[in-house]
Amino acid sequence: MLEKIKKIFRSTTSRNGSYSVGMIVLVIGIAVVVNMIAGQIPESYRNIDVSDNKIYEITDTSREMLKSLDKEIKFTVFAEKDSTDERIQTFLKKYTGLSDKIEVEWVDPVLHPSELTENNMEADGILISCEETGKSTSVTFDDILVTDEYSYYMTGSSSPTEFDGEGQFTSAINFVASGETKKLYYTSGHGEQTFSSSVTELLEKNNIEGEEVNLLMTNEIPEDCELLMLYAPTADISEEEKERILSYMSEGGKVFIILGEMEGDAPNLDALLNEYGMQREEGYIADMQRNYQGNYYYIFPEITATGELAEGLSSDMVLLVNAHGLTMTDAARDTISVTEFMQTSSQAYAVTEETQEEGTYTLGAVATETISSEEEDAEDESSDSEEETKESRLTVVSSDSLIDSQLTDNLATLENLDLFMNAVTSNFDDTQNVAIEAKSLEITYNTMKHTGVTGMVAIVGIPALVLLFGFMKWWKRRKA
């Protein structure tokens, strides 16, 4: 019996079987080791984004903010982990894995309902908090997976159309870590436009609180005003309002004017612009060189912005429609400096019913002035007074189409809102634009646009090579 067993193990079949078993064990061992090593790789590098429209892709803005984070942040997720949408789980891991300052804790609201009451939260929400600043805010799953409400009323059903994980998280961390809210006042009483929901959302993501102010009803611009905005007034401001704005700027105030369609002359607004070296031109601007598919009044401006204004702009795809132009003039004081950040090509025209004036026109500019004032040291009256400097700033965009929702909401590749938010946040000290737009969840179909050589190779060539190789192998074995 023993000899028979030895013969079995000495046979070719037995040796081949032993070899196969050994190779299987070796492969399994290698797979276990590779998985153990892979498990130690940080989550941010372990997940490769193969999603449609790159919903898990994290911008440089968020990466830089997370890299410089110096405060401990806690994400408390009030949800059943197993039933949470996989997209939210995946993005949460990838995002929080970019910083060792972020702690994530899952709390099951079914097992611990009292936690919801104690933290004033509802199920399917994330509480983002910072113990050092004492600030906290919440992000619901509905804020991340945004549903089109109109489709529900039209069809009776709805599904998520946008993914806003990065925008919500980055805005929340920026808020709880800084603990500061900026104040913007927008004027009324001159036929001004109102912000679209897209603009309002971006302002909120940057922790900028907007409030209306009527300068004719107030004796002065509010003390907490950090930026005063005139959004496409259709009527001129009064002489009194002009003087009030100039007085505000003389103390280091910041003003942002977006020009629109004016009804009649605007001598007071023009005087305000002229004070800071800008002059409105009559007519619409047509650009023969930088336009959209031969539509001369649809202009792609030359973006010459630098520093904070250029932050995050990658393609310079900014589109303006029916824009008016500005020309630079001598400012009222030598202390005022004007920098253009958006202009036409040299082949542009200011077109009215009677004339066509050729030239290069400014479409966006910033005027700054350093304001010096002396303050006495209250503790020591005999000491010398100290000089305090402030910077007043006037930002002017010559077309309200920069933030027109008909452009920005329908043409996702445009960087209009990025440039606008950069122009807004550059008015605040130690603030950068961290507002990130939501990503579309609409399906992108992979279609063959050009059925030429590439299509023939993929459809016919590769299968033919595989068949030829197989036939050659078969023929060789048949002859052997």
C-alpha cells in the first residue's frame, strides 16, 4: 500500500497538481500582502475617481485650505452608515483623508436618538464643529445631493441633479475655523437687479452676509459695511448719495459697481467713476477678434487679472453679452492707482446708432488709494501720534451679464462666477474665494463622434489580430 501511495506522488499528474496548488497558495499570499499594504495608503490616494463628471475630484482651492488647516475639526455624521448613499460615503472618506486635523464620527440616530436632540440635529445630516473657535454648522445630505424641485412639480418625481459635497464641506470648514462673517450691503432705490440663487449661494459659501440698504433713507453707510455694492442700477444716484459714497471711501471703504442699462444720463455716477480715473463710453461694445462664433456683441474678454483676482481661473473663459465699455482717464488724485483686469482686443468698437469708435476698451478695473490718518496713543498723551493706513477700493465691471444666470447656469464651462467671487473676496482682508460650485449629475453618454480610422481599428482591427493569433497557435499545435 505504501509503495502505491509513493508511486502516485511520483507521477507527472501529481507533480503538476502539487505545482498548481503551490502557485495558488503563493498568489493568495501575494494578494493578502498587497491588500495589507494598500490598506495603509491614505484614503485620498487609495480612491481613483472614475465617476461620471468627476464628482469626487477635489479642487486645488480645497486642498490648499485643508493643507494649511491649523485647528482641529470634527465631522459628526448622524446617519445609518450602511444605508447612507455610497457617493456621500466615498466623498466623505476622500475629502477628510486630505487632512489629519479632521476627525470623523458616525452616530446612528436610531440607536442614539438623544444625540439628535442634544446637538439640535436631524437624521441624515453632518455637524461640522471646531472646539477652539466654538463655531459649528450643519450640512444635510439634501445639501450634498441637490434635487431639482421643479422636476418634482412637473413630473411628480425627482432625483438628484447636482453633487455639492466639496462646496458644502469647504465652506463649512472655512466658517468654523475662522469664525468670521463678512458683511456686504447692496443698494436699492435705483432699479437695481437682485442676485441670482447661484450668486447668493456662492456668497453664503464664503460666509458673506448680504443686506439691502437705501442710501436715501439712511444718514450714513452702516458702520459694519465691509463692501458696498451697486448692482446694475438703471437710474442715476443722487448728488447726496454720491457724496456719501465718496466720504465712505475716503475712510478706506470698499465699493463694487456693476454697470447695467442706464435710463438716460447719469452725471453723479459718472462723476464718481471719474474721481477714480474711469469714464463710461456710450453704446455697446463689439469685438471683431474675441467673440462667440461670429456674434460680435458676445465677447470673450482678455483677462489680465493677477494675484487674488486670478485665483482659480484656469481657462479664462469669461463671456460678456451686450457690454458697455470704459476708458481710463486721469484720476482726481495722484494717490489713486487704477489696474485693468478685463478688456477687449484692439479690434473692438463702441457702437451707437450714429457712430462706431474703434479702440481697446476696459471691461473691468480696480482703483485703489492708500488713506493715511494719525491716531494719538490714548495711554500716553505725550507720545507721538501713530499713522494708520487703510486702502479704499473701487471695483467696476462694465456689464451685468458677468453674473447673469441665463449665462452662468446654462454654460457650465464659463468662469464668470469665479472671476466675480474673486473680485468680491479681494475686498476683504485675509479672505480668499473658497466658494466651489456644485457638480452636475447628469449622465454623459460615450458616443463615437468620428467613425474613421480609430473606429475601424477598435471594431475590426483588434478582433482580427486576436483571431489571427489564435489561428496561428491552433495551426502550430495541429502540426506538432
